[in-house]
Amino acid sequence: MKIVGVSACTVGIAHTYMAQQKLEDAAKATGDEVKIETQGTIGVENELTAQDIADADIVILAIDIKIANEERFAGKKVVKVSTETAIKAPNKLIAKLHEIAEK
């Protein structure tokens, strides 16, 4: 499965990058392709391309704030959670994404 997403916390430092790492590690452990964009204090990193989004089976938004360009995910299956959820239960979250993508 191809997963793309965005992580962004209120401060834009630690939780943004912790959520990204946890999601990437959990997805890779299940054999999924994953790319997580971060929107932090230093701006957008690992930016998702239009092709990344088009090819994705599902989008995960691990966000605690409003993000830039959320409209680009229109028409995709999108799951929104807090960065805390992504950090504390990434494996359960990836399993949930599989369930939703298969519907």
C-alpha cells in the first residue's frame, strides 16, 4: 500500500518529526511505501508532489494545527489524528489505514 501524509504539531518542532519517524517506521515494517511531509518551524520538508498524492492509496494527517494546502488531498481517503496518536500507537494506526483503504 502507498501511504502519504503530513505531520505538524502546535510548536512545529519535536512532535512533528517524532510523528513522521514513527509513521514511517511502522509503515515500512508492514511493507508499505510511505512518504510523510513535515510542516514545522523551518517550513515544509519532504514535500509531497502531486504524483505522490495521486499514487497514494490513503492519506494520513497527523496534525495538531491547520496545515497548508490541505485541499490537495480532495478525493483521497484521508485519516486525521493527533501527533500524539501517531507517536504512541503508530502500529495500530497503520493497521487502521489498511482497513480503511480496503473499503
